[in-house]
Amino acid sequence: MAATLWSEDFLGGTGRTRDQQVLTGPFAHKTGNWTIKGGVTEGKFLTRDLGRPSEPVALPTKDELAWAMNEKVYGAAPWDSTVASGFRNRLEGWMSGGDEPWCNHNRVHRWIGGHMLGGSSPDDPVFWLHHAFVDLLWDRWQHKHPKATYLPKSKLGAGDPQSGRAISLAEPMPPWNVKPSELLDHRDLYRYEA
Ligand SMILES: [Cu+2]
């Protein structure tokens, strides 16, 4: 909680107990000129609940991340978010069983709390740092498993419960109609320094 990330001159800290309102740093509504306009919630102020002190949650561990990174296949049938195998779900699924089913990416959202919990999560600037790291993990996973491919490879049948939800390799994704196959190699857009 004392990490530099949450300091006054970077992202600001956690929210106060009463309403989880962030009161420090540049994104505090009262002092930082940062107004939430997403309309998902009524509040105009940014909220956080770092570590959820009322019922503490832990950040993902090194071993939990390695469990995802060491997985050899990208995804597995029936393609929903509860499948326990596959890199996608180990990085960001909701497997049943265990006392903390939110995997790696999701657990960070939950640990930060407040706006980061739901559809309004991009309203917290830390969202972009978190997702930049998830993008890096995707790149690292591809290098670690060069023979692995994005899955599902072909379009799921119309009767499949995940049809239209688990997007296959060459299927356009709404709303921008970009295909996963067009996004496998990011090097035309950005590169990581070695
Ligand atoms: Cu996320």
C-alpha cells in the first residue's frame, strides 16, 4: 500500500472507508480535476479499496502467474471462462474450486476495487498500466510457446453456447471487426525494449 505506484505524485492512494472515494493524488475528484463521466455509477469521483481491508484479498503470486505462463495451449473447449486449462483462462478466467477463483488479471482488478471492479474500470488510470502489463504477458507467452496458436481456430457452430462469444482466429470481433489473426503480431504497432 506504501508502494510508489500509489503515491501522491503518481496514481494517488486508496479510497476512504465511507464511500471509497480517492482523496489523494492527481485523480482525486476534489483536488485533481478528474471527473468520472462513464455513467456506469452515479458518483463523479474515482473509487478504490486497495486490498479490500474489510475482507482482505491477495494479489496474484509469482507462482500463480507462472502457472498461466507455463500453460502450453491458448484455450480449450467448451471455451467458457471456467475451463481450468488454457493460457487465456489461467491469465484471466474464473475457474470454480479454490477459495479465490479470480485468476491473475481479474484478481488485480479485485484487489484494487472500486471502479476497477466492473465495466467502469477504464475510468481508473491504473487500468491502463495493468492492461499494458497483460499485453506484455501475451507477448512473453507467445515467445515461450512459439508453436502454440490462438484458439479456437475455427468458428464455433451456431448451436454452441459460446458461439459469438468465443471468437475464432479469423472471425471479425464486434464492434471494430478486427480479427484475432490480425492482432497476433503487435510489432507493426509497438515493440518492447529487450
Ligand atoms: Cu482488465
